[in-house]
Amino acid sequence: MPKEVKIRIPTPNEVVPEEFKSHMLNAYKEFLLAMRSLIDESLKKIEELEAKEKKKEIKKIDVS
């Protein structure tokens, strides 16, 4: 009669220490904050360009 052998493979939660998880979570948060700052700066530059364009608009003045 064949014998059955079971091998249990640990899950990542069982292998990775809590301290590592905490550091990775904080690193991910910092990465997202860095991306937010890039996006915010890009939006600021776009808004400044839009404001300059509005100032450059030619207005017709009736002189008669």
C-alpha cells in the first residue's frame, strides 16, 4: 500500500517578520507621498501656464 507524504509550505505571513512588514508599509507610503509631490508640482506648473495664457488674451476695444 502506498504511503502518503504531506509537505506543508509556509505562507509569506509565517516567514516574513512583522518588523519587515512595517518597514515595507512605511516605504510604500513614502513612495506614494513622493509621487504625490511630483503630481502636485506638475499641476502647479500647468496652472501657472494657464494663468499666463489668460493674461495674453487679446481683448478687442471699440474706439469709435
